[in-house]
Amino acid sequence: MCSCGCNTCEIKITGPLLTEGKVKSMLSEGLQYHIDKQIPLFETVYRIGSEKHLSLIKEARKMYSRGIIDLCEDDEHLIKTHLGEFDLYEGESVPLDLPMLEEDEVTEAEFKGKDVPLNKPKRGGSKKFYVYVKNPKTKRVKKVSFGAAGGGQSLKVKIRDSKARKAFAARHRCSSKKDRTSSGYWSCNLPRYAQALGLGANMNTFW
């Protein structure tokens, strides 16, 4: 229902919205907090990939399917993935649809005589951003620059705009960008590192 009580006004949903007050007691503390504070699921208060984060997504998916909560467009896209579910891969239970870094790459390395963090994008360089990565074939560290030099605040707006993100993803064929040593990979995955780059909260979006 809208705030004026007419039940006809258009409501713009930002975070999860409870549609049935009588079922409030069924919700976990985490989901209720997201509802009360109008925090989208893709800006979860939990560490992405943690047990609480995955449980939150599973709960929201269940409640949404039963018509108990409404979601914004980005959150609808998120719960339509298999995030929060597990399956077997080579005999090991693994999380589905959860972007992960290779464990042997989440370290520090040496680049031109100095220690540098790997896989952690930063502002600056020849373009808007840069990141140090290790080539899995050569084992050598590479500095990857990406993002238009004039991005600035306009980029912040675009990653919060679902239509702009989808257009960018289609234009740059983000679904095919798997090479972590390429600028295209990091441009397509920029929303995941938004907070570190001063672009707002991280967004666990799936191009």
C-alpha cells in the first residue's frame, strides 16, 4: 500500500518490501533488517559469500515465490540465479553462481621491485582504474588499466542504473569475459568492487 492510503500510487521499490504484515514473525532478523532499512539484497549487510549472506538470498527467494515480499528489479535478477544453492563439482560441494577468486591468486606479489596486492582494483594509472593480476600461464604479475579516463561520477550513476548496466554488458559481451588479465574482465566486474573504488556499496551483480 502507498503512504497516502489510496492504494493506487506507483511505488518505487528500493529494498525488499513486505506485502503481508501478519507474516512478519516468519522472517529472519537479517531479512527484516533489509526490509526495515530498505537495503537491496545486492547491497547486503553481510559479507558476500558468507553463510548468512547465502541464507538471506535463499530466504528471500522463498518469500518472493510465495508473494510475501516484493523486490526491486536488480534483486529479482539476483534471486533468479542459483545463488545460495550448492552442488557437487569433482566430488566437492561448491556454491553456485557465486563469483570467486582463485585461492592462490588472493595474495601479494612483486611488480617492478615492489610488493603489490593482487586482484584489488584501485583508482589512477593511465586510465580511470588499475589492478595487478598474475597471469596463470606465465606466473608473471601484470598491471591492467581499465575504465574511461573521464568516467568519474557518471560511472557511479551508471552502475546503479540496471538498464545502463544491461546495455553495457550487452555492448561489451560481458558474459564472455573470463580472462582476469584483460581490461574487459575488470570493466565488466566493476560493480563487485564499487566500495573500494569510491562508487558506493558493492553490488553482487551477474553480467
